[in-house]
Amino acid sequence: MQHKALDLSKAVLIDAHSHLDGYEGELDKAVDEISSHKIYTVSCSMDIPSYQRNLEIAKKSDRVLPIFGIHPWNARLYSDRLGELKPYIDESPMLGEIGLDFYYVKDKTLHQFQMEIFEYFLRAAKRQDKIINVHTKGAEREVRDILRKHNLKKVIIHWYSGPLDVFRQMVEAGYYFTVGVQVLQSQRVQKIAAELPEGLLLTETDNPGGWKWMRGEPGMPALILKVIEKVAAVRKTTPERIIEIVEMNFRRLVGGKVGI
């Protein structure tokens, strides 16, 4: 199906995980695509400067939601600066990108810093009843255990491609999952996308870096259409139905706390 065949006249597309601060010369084009395709875009942050840039970008479009987090790759930089994080956590409507990464971060001496930052955010999320947007790469079981420990319910698991038993346990816990551009080529992600209960499905791009990692060029917002079409194919339904499901799920998750 061609993109132009989709009836988007009343739809709101949801990109529940991106990094708009990662754009350079393509930023204005990306914001234009967000507007023209009606893509409600959650722009996750990697650290304080990343969040500050996302706040500035959000001034360009009311379809952009900037949220604050410390990515596990940057945890060491903030492990002794927790007090600096509090005002940003307090003002952010969701928290992310946060989590653990034991796959790309091979140095095990750095994993403890990730755990400290992650748990700091989880305690705040619990107190403030906030949605969290979570990275799990190579640490899926550890993330599962920590989320259980903190008894958090408003959880978005970002770009999951890990063990299927852990995926199923997270599904049982009621966590939402974003399916992104890797669904276009990964059989494992396609299996996850097919098996995921309808009520827990969200879509993402991880722009601009996800597509760049896969194809060598920055991803643009309209990639969400390709994701939607592939998810529809593996779930044996229509793109229009996936759009409807994802918008409904996202609205239910946020509970009117952000404007879409």
C-alpha cells in the first residue's frame, strides 16, 4: 500500500519515542513533516543539554512533547549530580529516556552508575505518578526486576528486541511497547509486533538515530508511516486500524495529562 492511500484526514499519528534534538540541518524539515503528517511526537532527552534543546524545539510545534531523562550511556556524568536533576524531573510531563544498557556499555564498572540513575528516576516517577520511557538493551532481565521492585505501572518499553520470555512477563505486567523502524527488517521485532496485545501497542521512530543506525542516514518523521504499514502487515490488519489503536492506547496512557 502506498502512503498516499492512507486516510489520515482525522487521524493523529503517534511517535512515542524520538530525539528531535539529534537533528542538525534537517530540523526544520523534520518539524514541517511533523506538522504536515499530524504526528504527535514525544522527544526524549539524553541529558540536561539535550532536554534544554528539546524545550526550544517544542516551541516550533505544539505536536512536540519534550521530556527529560538521563540516557544510560550518560549515567556516569550525572551519578554525583543527582540534585541537579530534580527541577527538570519535576517539570517534565513524562520521564525518558531512562533505563539500562549492558549491550553497548561493555565496561561493567559503569553499570552501577546506570542503576543509580535509573532508580533515582523510578523513585521520582512513583512519587509523581509519571509515565516512564525505558531503554533495556542487553539488560532486559535487570530492567524487569527493577520495575517490579518499584511497582511501576505507567511504563513504555522502547524498541524491545530482547528475550521473548522477558517480553511476555512485561506484557503480563501491563507495560506498553513501542515498535519502531527495526520492524522493517528484524524477524524478532516482527514477532514481538505480531504477538503484542492490541491494548499495549505504540509506535515510534527513534529518529533521527534509529534509521541512521540501520541505513546510514538520519530518519525523518514520515518514517512512522512505514512502521505503521509493516506493523499492520505482521498483525494482518490495515494501517488505518493500527493508527486508531495506537492513538487510543496513547490517549488512555496519558489520561489527558498532555494535549494531543
